[in-house]
Amino acid sequence: MPGTAAAGACLAALRQSTGQQHAQLDSGLPVGRDGATLHDYAFHAGALSAWLQALGPSLALGDGGLQALRIGMDTQRLQALRLDLEDAADTAWPEPCADTQATVAAAVARFPARQAAVAWGIAYVVEGSQLGGQWLYRRLVSPLAPHPLRYLQGSGPETGARWRKFLAGLDHRIRSPGDIDAACAGAQAAFEGLQRRYGPWSLAA
């Protein structure tokens, strides 16, 4: 079909466009280091809480395919973070991250006719973070016991299946070059918002 990218093109573009941001963020996460403490996890959970709250309105711009996955309406994730912070007794519930709101708003403004594609790109980062969360859970479940680390468990054994379902929807819905560009802008904005929440080290080149 003219103007339609090959299958898998959007995923490849998203990986390429966010690869440096992803690597920079992962390389310095205190919660991912050897000897991570409950304080490190509480800081991580607080950052994610503020980030996810800020992303909610933009995820709501998604099309029917994205809405069916209920990514922007998954209140269970925020509830898991709230309970994790309460159990850590280390930090209060944060407000939505203003930096994330600003970076995502800029991406939406760049593609006013492709807001649904921007939302798919944001969702790519949110859903992908669930896989990273499970990796962290396996590392931290013993050293941070008895804290349940609810959020890091994701969807449990269904996390992988949920990710594959998301990728199938992404490949079906985001196929034109313009939509792929918009999705990449959304993903980059979502990563930048989280990086700014963590601090200058996560933005370093």
C-alpha cells in the first residue's frame, strides 16, 4: 500500500529514536545498582508516580485500539505505586510531574493531526517499562523483603503477553511515515519527562 511502512517499521524506529535515552536512564538508576536500598526504591516509585500521572491525559488521546488496551486508564498501576510508597514510609504521594507534562505537550503540539500516534509512542515507553520492572523485581525481591514491590510485578505472568498484544496493535495502527514520526516524538517526550524527573545525570550525553 502506498505510503505505508513495512510491518515492524514503527517498532524499529521507536527503538532507534529512543535507544540513547533508554541506555542513559538505565545505566544510572540507583534502584538498578548493586546494593539498592528501600530508599532507592521509594525514590524510583515516587518518580514513576509523578510521571505516570502526567502522562495520563496524553494517553487518553489515543485511538480506539490504544484505548482498548486501557493503558491510560490502568488505575491498578498507580494504586500499586501508592501502596508501595506507603509501605516504604519514605515519601508522600507526588503531584503530576510538570516537566513531563511540558515535554509531552510539546510533542502533541508538533503533530496536531496525529495525536493518536503520539499517544502510541508514549504508550510504548509506559508498556516497555513494565518489562524492566520485572527485571528489577527479580533483583530486589529478596534483598528488599518483606516489601512486596507491587508495582515491579507488573501484570505478573501476563506481562509478556500484554507486551506482545501491545506490539501487535502498534504495528497494525501506526504504519504511515508521518504516524511513525509522531509516535517517535511521543516516545522521546515520555523518556525525556522521566529523565528530567530523575535529574541532570539522566540527561547527560
